[in-house]
Amino acid sequence: MKIVLVRVDDRLIHGEVAVGWTRILGATHIVVANDQASTDNTQKMLLKMATPVGVKSTVLSVADAAQQLSAAKFKNDKVLVLVRDPQSLLGLMEGGLNLEQVNVANVRMAEGRQRITKEVAASPEEIAAWKELDRRDVKLEARLLPGSAPNDFGKIIRSL
């Protein structure tokens, strides 16, 4: 098993992931690590329907995803890991997964969040989680599409 990308995108599996990232990375398996989605059969069905033909998808709680990814359960797969928020990344790390680099894509604006970049908004708790990931030397790269230029999201977070 090889993890080809860890991505924070509150939309989880959608067009950019299904068409852009899986193809350019050659991903063969998408693992969604999200506690809410893992217990919602309708959401799981919709995520499976959004998965490209020829690519497997698995929807797990953050704890189960950490355990299965750390144990290299998805043998011979090129895995794209999706989470909705930085707290889930910390949960994956606390569950034993070593994260070196994360693609920060889209976290929508909502009440209680401030805009960090054009695509990313964060609550005070999310900012604290981003700062903790940066403190742990996880390379945070803001990059929406495979062909777009990456931005150093860690530097942005450190400036807050």
C-alpha cells in the first residue's frame, strides 16, 4: 500500500477528486476518514456513487481509518485519503498514521469561521489544529487542483 495523497476537503469525494486527483496520481482506492459519514448509510452510498469507475472507496471513522492505514490493510493499492478537517488529521496521527505532507483544499466559510485563504476558512479550534500539525512538521500545502501552483499553508497558519 502506498498513500499517494492526504487531502482536506469538506466535500470529500467530488469532481475534482474523482476526475482530477485520482487520475493524475493513479489512485486505486479512496479512503474517507470521517466519523459522521462512516455512520450515515445515505452519505456512504452517495460517496460510493461519486467514486470513479475502477477505483475502490472505503468510508471509515477516523480511528478505524488510522488503524487500517497504519496496518497497511489496503495492500497493493495507491490510496488517496480524504478528511473534512484538520482535527481528523490529528486523529489519524494519534491513531498511529505518520503524516508528512497534506494537501489543503477546500473548507467552506460558515458561522464561527474566519477566511484563511480563498478556499479555506477555519474556526478557532481548527486554527489550533492547523498550528499543531505545523508544529509537528507536517508539510501543509494549499492546492485545489493538480495543475495549480502549491502555496505554503503552514506559512499562512504561522502568520495568524
